[in-house]
Amino acid sequence: MDLNSILGPIIGIVMIVLGILTSTDPKTHVVTAHFNDASSLLMNFIDLPSVLIVVGGTLACLMVAFPISQFKKIGKHMKIIFSPNQYNPAAYIAQIVGFAKKARVSGLLALEEDIENVEDPFMKSSLMMVVDSVDPDKVKQQMETELEYMEDRHTRDRAMYDKGAAFAPGFGMIGTLIGLINLMHNLNDSASVGPNMAVALVTTFYGSLLSNMVFIPVSNKLRVRHEEEMLCKTIVYEGVQGIQAGENPKYIETRLAELLPDGQYDSNEDSAEGASPAKKAKEKKK
């Protein structure tokens, strides 16, 4: 499990609750905790009409804006967010270099047996094209097409959460307007002033909370996961072309290592020939 994705929402909720339950004296600047009145203070922020306006309105707009297939992916997206990074770029480099060394010594056809053990579908299909003597330009075009499709697919997945982050505060403002309109219509009824004002203010709170604690973090984490995957796909893209061109394995290793930030690749540590990136990632965690 990704610890940050779990601790982040918990810490955020705890901080908000503590903010609700504490106050500061404007004169003495002394902070006072009101834990004895916790239930009543927290109940001030629970309002069913506000939930219906913000959550219901946001969901309705998302249903209009996106096909049902996007909603079916939510479970998959949550799994991606709460799972640790599955991509180890150093292991990808080591595997590519292993293939390059073997191809240089025994020829490209010698890679066929090892390719069957490759777990990454993109790397596997790309290397198979090289082994099958597909024209280098066609191999490059096919890999670029796959990367473009992946980029488009991930962008569409994030778009739903980006739109949700825009819709939620908007419905918070709609709820505020509804509360203020009801308040102005019933100024003579003192009993209705409190509930209408609560709807007016709490809906804005709900809209901001939904946007900043759900939609924006989810979208950004998906973007981070995309960048992690894209880096490894780029390593495969560059490495496969180097193997097909018959470049020196050491040169391929140096060029691919430059794609990583300083210190993320150790040629001695990750030199196992043909090792699986998934297995290396697991070993690194241990």
C-alpha cells in the first residue's frame, strides 16, 4: 500500500476536525480546545441538503460529461492510487542492457527465448518486432503509436477528476445562493434564518472539501503514476532502438541512465542480465 495516499486524507481530516474544535482568543491569543462540545460543534458542519446539492449536483454533471465506461474505471483508479509504484526504471535499464549484451554476443535471434519471460507487454512486443526483423522505422512508429494511445487514455482518465474538481466548488456556490435566497424570503421567520444560513455556508465548505481533498489529489496522483510509467516506457523505447541498431551495451546503458535523476541508477547494483523489473522492484522493497 502507498503510505502517503493513506496518511494524507487521514491527516487532512484530523487537521480540519482540530480546526473546528479549537478557537483562539483574539486578545490573549490563547488557543482553547472544546473537546467537551465536540459532538455539537461537528454537527454544525453536517447538513443533508448541502450534501445533496454538492455531491448530487457534481455527480449529475459528471454523468452528463463522461460515458459510463469512465465510471467503471474508478475502482481501478483507486487501486492504482493506493498501491505502491509498480515501475522501477533502474530495473528496466538493467533488463534492456542485459538484452543488448546478449544480442551483441549471440545475435538478435538469441533473444527470442528470453523475451517470453518479459512481463512488460510494451517491452515484449517491441523486442519481438526486433527479433522478427521488422523494419526499424516501422518498429519506431509502432512504439510511438502505443505511447500516444497510452498518453491519450491516461489523459481521459484524469479528465473526469479534473472536471469534478471544477464542478464541486460551483455547486457549493449554487448551494450558497439557494440558502441566501431562502434566507431573504424568510427574514420575518427567525426560526428559518439559522437553517438557511447553514445551507448557504456549509455547501461552500462541502464543495471546497470535495474538490481539494478528493478530486484534485486523485487527479494529481494519477498524473504521477502516469509519469512513472511513461519514464519506463521511454527507457524501453530508446533501448529497443539501440538494440536494433546494434549499439554498444555500455553506450545504451549510459544513455538510458541519463533519463533518470542523479543517483537513481547504479550499474553495479542493477546489472542482472534479463532480470524482470517487477521482480527487481519487489527485491528493492525487501
